Amino acid sequence: MQSLNTTLLIIGGGPGGYVTAIRAGQLGIPTILVEGQSLGGTCLNIGCIPSKALIHVAEQFHQTQHHSQHSALGISVAAPSLDITKSVEWKDGIVDRLTTGVAALLKKNKVQVINGWAKVIDGKTVDVGDTRIQCEHLVLATGSTSVNLPILPIGGPIISSTEALAPTSVPKRLVVVGGGYIGLELGIAYRKLGAEVSVVEAQDRILPAYDAELTQPVHDALKQLGVKLYLKHSVLGFDGTLQVRDPEGETLNLETDQVLVAVGRKPNTQGWNLEALNLDMNGSAIKIDSRCQTSMRNVYAIGDLSGEPMLAHRAMAQGEMVAELISGKTREFNPTAIAAVCFTDPELVVVGKTPDEAKAAGLDCIVSSFPFAANGRAMTLESKSGFVRVVARRDNHVIVGWQAVGVGVSELSTAFAQSLEMGARLEDIGGTIHAHPTLGEAVQEAALRALGHALHL
């Protein structure tokens, strides 16, 4: 058996693992990264990036179709056709450029990448095939996997998000099981690509993780797109048709060509002998402290493996910190807020505390919204639904949360997170001159409205 020695060993080459490796390399720490599939992990290969690419294709196709019927903009075109194979090739090109870029960055920072599946022996020893690697510090960054439903095993017409992001054709009918962000992002994209789409959700509303006021514009948009919603319905099984139970306990048979199972993700703790470390767990995730340290000295867990929120940008920030800790710097993972973005149409952004969360935390808050219907830029983008909402303490006007729903609001997440990290007050945002005409003006107007003097409402 070949043996290698290193200071830092990272298992998993997704956003968490590869960022840890790059930062460690910059700091001069001898580093080995082990990845069993492709660099970039779920995010780059079968998650964030390909889903945004498919969403873009769907939106462009949908807009062109719109122009071929009745465009208020005075644009008229012939009815468009779609070559989904070409769309997937374009998406794959983006993924390839990004994963190649990650490989180049790792090489530039002298990180040794080993392609293979890791098997943990103990806190300082990992086997990859017939190579044994000894390390001083071990970072676990194995990410998460889709939750499967035993009654709907993946295969044939039953697909997961992985298959949904690499279609060879667009099905005539698609049922999405799960009304969370993954199910709705893909469901909306498939509807715009021409499929008849239904969504089955066990809770009483879509996007149950968000509050009803915020999700209402998405609910309205789904109706307008002709997406059928089966709320408070549970899945019973599939035998050519999807059997679901309605709120009254009756069984319905939904005719469909494909079923997309999107009921969430879980930490990827299986298949690499994690049990050997006997680490303290937090539910199905590995328990970590404010420095991402596990219950074993010099063993760290970052990203989805360490539980919610399962977001690539959280994993990256944790990884960067862990590399700096190993280099001897003093750091802890203590963000004021981590933005959560949902790329539905319209988009959703939640940063910091929602009104309900502020109330639950015992804070007396001012809550104020500004509608995009009164924003000039939104009108020129043919987008009048949605709003920006601010939550601020009544006593000192310190902002504790921002939420927004509307076209393109994902890009406002930067301003939201920054204002919270910098401890901004309503007066700081209200007193900052925002460029006109931009969607960002709604951010300033929401703050002004909270202070009692919105200018455009």
C-alpha cells in the first residue's frame, strides 16, 4: 500500500472542500483534497449552477413564446421551438468551465487532488483505494444527498433533481413531489419549457419554510403559469399513475410521464466509514462548535454535512475560516446573517430575522414593506409584483432582517447581508443615495417607510 503524509486532508471537493483547500494553499499548508466524483460537488455539477442555467433557458424560451403571441413591447416573432439537447450542451459547457477553473485554482495553490473514494480509518488516517494518507488535520466536507422516498424509488419515470437537470426531452406531464425551493425552481422551469406541471405538497402551502406574505406572489405566479397545486396531499405510491391522498382522505390518481422527487436533502454521512470516528451528532448532521470543530480534536466538519442552513456560501465561508484556524489564526464562525435565495419566478430572498422570528425572539420591531408596483425600474422590467420588507428594532432602529420577493431580487441579497453585518440602522439606509432607476431604490424606500416618510408611496 502506497502511503502519503500531509498537514491537512480534506474529504470532499464541493464549495466547502475546495475553498478550504485553496485558502490552505495560500497560507502555505501542505494540503491533499480527495474527491470521488467531480470537483465542485453538487453545487457546480448537479445543483446551483446547472439549475440556474436551465432556469435561464426556460425563461428565454417562455419570453420568446410570449412575444410570438401578444407582446405589449411591440415585439413579434414566429413561435419558437426548443432543442433541449443543445440547451443541455450549453449548460454542460458552463459546468465544465467552472470545474476546470476550480482544478486550475487548486493546482495554482499547490493542492494535491486525489480522485477516488475516501474511507476513514481514524482521525488521522484515510484510505483512498490502495493509498493510505496520514494527516494532522482532517476536514470532512462530504456535502448532502437528495432525500429519497422509499415508496418512490428513483429510476425510469421517477427522477431526482440530478436527472431533471440533464433532460434528453421535455415530458408532456410532470408531477413534482415537494413544494420547497428545489421542487418549485425546477417545476417552474419545466412549465416554461412546455410541460404540464403539478406540485404535490404535504403542508398547507408552497415554500413552507417562508412566511405566507412572502410566498403569496410566487403562489399567484404559479397559478398564472398554469401550474396545478395539490396542497395538503400526501403521496401513496406509483404504478403508472401517481397515487396521492387528499385532505379528506380520498385517493386521487395523477396521470403523468415523470415524477420529480424533491423532498429535501440530508447530510451525506454514509459510505465512507464515518462511524470509525464515533463523532457526536446533531440529528443526522455532525455536531460542530463555532470553529467547525467536531468532538474529535483536529477533525472539522463543514457545509451540508454539519446541517442547516445547507447553502454553498455557508460552506465556503466555513472552509475559509477552518484553513485560517489551522494556520494559527484566531477565528470563529459567527455571521450576523446568511442570505437564503430561492430562484423561483418571482425570486425570494430572506436575510436575518423575519417578522415572526423577531417576535419569537422577544424583539419589539417595526416592519415595513415597499411594493415594486411603485418602483420605476420594476415597471420597465415588466415586473410589478412583489416587495422589499425590512424588520428593525423599534428602540434603536437597528435592522435585524430583510426579505424581498420579485424579479431579480436575488441580487439585493448582497445589500441586505452587508447592512446586517455592518449593524446598519434604518437611518443609514434611508440616508444613503440609491441610484435611479434601480430595484435597489425599494430597499431605501422600505427603510424610509419604516421611519414614517416613504417618498413614493
